[in-house]
Amino acid sequence: FQWSSPPEAIERFKSQEIWFPPPQFYELCRLCNFSSLRELQKFSSARALEGCERWMPVMLSAPDGSIQLLPGDELYPEDPDHTGEKKIIMSTDKKIEDLMKEGGIFHRIVIKNINNLAVYVNIQAKYKHINPLMMKNDNSDYTSRL
């Protein structure tokens, strides 16, 4: 076990010293907004009564990786399969780079491989929450058309 700050943990992830799944990568990117536990505690106390939203990432498979679509993303389905009963599989023949260049409203985690994740968010977070800092492992630069 080793205690690391969120930015340190992300750097260790990028260098493949450690691994964590996409939801934890997303949350660590969100924690990077706070420079201290005191700031995080102040933020969470201030927004505690605002509410929360149930999420279910929807996986979009592409030839060169996959994208976890999150609520608010332009590709997120209107009626996501929260239970897994429908066994909906979304896929495309387009490459991730093309999907990112064509897109404009992002709330997604791009997965090129198990050690190469990137978070892209340009929507307003609900319930006075805070968006993750956009972290990526590669040199891609997908700018929003918003």
C-alpha cells in the first residue's frame, strides 16, 4: 500500500506502475480539482444536499478502442440499459479519433487500451458537482466545437 495524492496516482497509472479501472480514473481526475483534504471537505459539505444522479456508463466499441459514454454526452442513449438485461452492444466502424473530431458535447472516457485512458468533459455538471480535470495519456487533442 502507498498513499498518493490524486495527481501522483494518475502519474503512477500513466507510467504503468499501478492500474485502476475507468470509474476510479474518472474520480481521481475529479479529485485533482482540490489541493487539500480541507478543500474537498468544504466542497462536499457545501453540495451535500444538492442531490445526485445515478449513472450507468454505456460502452461504445470502436476498431481502435472503446469509449465509455456518460450522461450528457451527445452519443449517450436516451434510455440506457441500467440493469444489463437488454444486452445492448453499441459499436461503430469509425476510429476514436474520428468520433472525437466529429463530436461536440463530451462526457466520456476514451479507452485506447488497459493502460491508456482519457477523460473528456465539456458539459456542466449537475447538482453543483465538479467535473474531472481532463486527463489523457496520449498526445491527442480533441477540442470541442461548443
